[in-house]
Amino acid sequence: MTTILGLSGSLRRASFNSGLLRAARDVAPEGVSLTIGSIADVPLYDGDAEVAQGTPAAVAELNRQLADADGLLLVSPEYNNGIPGVFKNAIDWMSRGEGGKNFRGKPVAVTGASPGNFGTAHAQSHWLPVLRTLGARQWHEGRLLVSRAGDLFDADGNLTDDKTRQKLADFISGFAASL
């Protein structure tokens, strides 16, 4: 069984990106398990707190999930043409100390949904130097930019558009086949 850890970079209850991640889990091909991790309980990084209290439980769990996964799927919103702070913070925490080794050589795919016309093109590009620094193996054989998300998701953040669901299925299948 191939395992992918999926993380959404949004904390919003009806997030398009969390909905896209749930849909990715649902369309994963046979023999592929997509585990959805959560960044919701990851505190803001504070080096003093790290020294005094160690790695927070939420970060330790994410690191365990990443260590057990064959690949990582980042489903990233785009805020002000870049990576959301909460998402970058979670990855920064995960990369501290022994957690950093979990990224080295790990295949990573990035996608995202946005209400704008250009999907999450800027945020996806901004992930490149972060992933390079972590030593992750970035998957570039596929790209999925979900634009005008307000027309594709319902009020609860669930993907309702069949065309986008098929593109997502192709994207996840391509990534899984590379693992």
C-alpha cells in the first residue's frame, strides 16, 4: 500500500483547500491511502518554548505521519501571492531537529484552490525554495491550479465540480505512480 500524507494550509472550517484535500483522498487510486494530517494545533514557532517544552504533540504527530508516508501532498491556499503563514509555520516546526530528516528525499506534490483567476500559482512557486532547502524531492510531472473555487465547492467546502474532480484524480494518480 502506498501512503501519502496530505496537509491543508488553511484553518477555515469550509476551506476550499481542505475540501480539495478530502476530495483527493476520495479519488486516490486503488492501492493508495491518503492520510489527512492537521496543522490546526501547531503553535507559533518560538525557539524559547522549544527549548523549555520540547516539540509540541501536534508537531510530533505530523512528523510521525510524515516518516510513515511514501509522499507528501501540500494543498496550499495563496494569501497575498504567497504561502500562508500558518502553513509555513507548521512546516518550519516539522523541520526542526530530527524532524528535518523526514523531508530529505521525500517526494512532495503541491496543489491548491483559490477564488481568484490564477489558482494558487504564486503560492505553489513560493514552495519551491522551501522544499529545496528541506531536501525534499519535488514532483513536477503534474500541476493542478484550481481557479474560481467559489464556483466549484459548496458552502461546506466540498468539491462539487466533476471536471475538477477528474483533474484531481489524474493529478493524484500521477503523483502516486511516481512514488
